[in-house]
Amino acid sequence: MKMNDDAVFRALADASRRQLLDRLHGKNGQTLGELCQGLDMTRQAVAKHLSILEEANLVSWKRQGREKLHFINPVPINEIAERWIGKFERPRLRALSELKRKLEGENHD
Amino acid sequence: MTDAAGTTFVYVTFIRTTPEQLWAALTNPDFMKKFWFGMHHETDWKAGSSWRLVFPDGRVADTGEIAEIDPPRRLVLKWRNEFRPELKSEGYSRCTVELEPLAGAVKLTITHVMDRAESKFIEAVSGGWPRILSNLKSLLETGSIAVSS
């Protein structure tokens, strides 16, 4: 079932798949070919990772002409976060993660 | 998508409900306030009619038009920001809401497009949608919302 939290955690428990999500976060709406560029993975491996991300509903896609464009879908991650993050904690956590980002720079995985 | 063709996001959630109930939740002003941070739509839900998104205090957040409407399957809104000049100057975006029944659930897809690269408007609304969709899912499946702020 696509609403399964287990599928989301399994999909995220892999550095290559997180890298693909980072790339879509950087530039949304990419084809498989674009996503493969500059990666140390075969096209088949990227396609397999994308299907696992799609199954977990972390990646959505749209057809545009002959191309299949992939989009990051953050909704399941938000659902997991809302489950444990209360409304009163949110501003404090946001301030903390902004501080962490400033101190460490934008690149973190 | 951030190339010459424009800026797009596609958000998807699966909600254990019926298309009819989900459609009612999306278009009923009182119900909508429960999951959209107190805001509501003002429109008569007819193709070609004007549409406004209104803050709890009555200020108008966004305006536009019902471009297409096909209950309980599809809604397309022309959508422009009204309260931040740098976003308003980008003009109209296009928001497509699609409901697709699956076994025991409805696949809800929100596609929001602005015909310009690096749209600030799309960046602004893309942060709000996941929280709105989580609240909506939670409200329809359990009767209470996840976040109210």
C-alpha cells in the first residue's frame, strides 16, 4: 500500500535514493536521462531506485509529450514529521535547523 | 521544474475516503478552515467564476478564476497572489487538483505551475501544500488535524 510508512523509511534508508531526492529538490521535473547525468550509477540502477521512491510516494511524475518528468513529493515526509512534532515545537525546531544549516553550510546528507 | 518551460511541483497524497467526501472537504468553506490554517475559498464553484482565498481576518490572500471544474474529479484554478508585491508581479499560476479513486482510497494530486523559471510564488506555495495535505488527510481519516499553526 502506498500509504505505508515502512515503504517511506525503506526508500530513505539508501544514500543513492537520498541523492536522487536531493537532485529533484535542486531541480524539479527531470527525466530519467537528466537524473543519470554525472551519477556513478547505471541507468538501470537509477530507474530501479526511482521506482522504489515512486512506490513510497516520495517521487511523483507527469508525462509531458514523450517525456516522463519526475518530481519530488515531500508530502509523506511531512506526514511522518507531523506525527511526532507538535505545533508548539515547530518554530523552535525551525530555528535550530536554520542555525545548523548556517553553521554547516548548505551541503549535508 | 525550473527551466524555460516554467516552475512546477506535483504533490500526491492517498486518503482513505471517497471522491465525494474529499471533494466536499475541498470546497466547503467551513470544513476547509479546519485544514487550511483558518483560510477559506470564496467562489460559487462554476467554470469562469471568480475565486478568492481569504485569511481568517478577512484580508484577501490570493485571487483568480475557476478555469475548469468537474466534480468530484478535477478542478483547475487560475491563481495569483495579492498580498506580496514580488509574488503578485509574477501574474497567474495554474493549480490543478485531481481526485482519482483507488481501492478504498482516493489519490489526490496537486499540480501547481507558473510559466516562468525560478518562480518565487511557486517556491512560497510549495512549502504550504504538504502541511495542508497532511492536515486534510488526518482530518478525513481520524477526525482531527496534525498541526494548526
